[in-house]
Amino acid sequence: MGDRVKDVMTPGVAAVRPGSSLVEAARLMRTQDVGDVLVADGQEVVGMLNHRHIAVRAVARGLDPMAVSAGAVCDPDPPTAAPDEPVARVAALMREHGVRRVAVVEDGLPVGTVGAADLPAAPDPSAPARITRP
């Protein structure tokens, strides 16, 4: 497995506008067979929306998914990474922000995403040390 984001990222972007309804976002997720989409204002990434946001932040509260916008329930200002960044930095970024997916941006344009499942398994530096006996 590569040590740069470009080696592990999923190229291409599924995105909705901030004013798109949650139904539009969910349909795009279904069509693209993905669990999250970027929320973009033009080419600028302004949020990340996943299926859990729709369920917990809107539907479970009794909000109408036709009337609620993606921008209202997404995680705003999501962390981003460049394709040439080290994978270890992205793993640290995910831990720091408590997210499982990061938008990959090159020259100001979203070009893909990288998720926790895409990263090679590495020990969490904040986890307690494990002692094994022979």
C-alpha cells in the first residue's frame, strides 16, 4: 500500500450544493453507492454529509428531508488533504477531527476522498501500550 494520499484515495467526487435537499443527497448516495457526499459551493468544499447525518440530525428529529438542506446538517468546514500528503498525516487529521473520511483537494478543486478503511492499519499513538508474552 502507498504512503501518499493519492495512492489510497478514491478518485472522483460525489457532491451536492448546500441548498440541495437531504432527499437529493440520499438519492445521489444510492446512485453512486456511497455513504457520504461532499457539500460544495461551486468548487469549494464547504461540508461533508453522510447517511448518519441524514438519519440522526434530521429524520430522527422529525424534520422533513425534502425541506431540510444538506448544508443544514452536514459537518461544516471538513478537513481536507492534498494528494501528495503522507497517509500518516491524514490518519492524524481524522483522529484530530473525529472523522472517518477526508476530502482530497488539489489546486483548490475536490478530486476524491480518502476514508479510514482506505488507510493501512497503524497503531494509534494515543492507545495504551500492549504487552505480549511469548
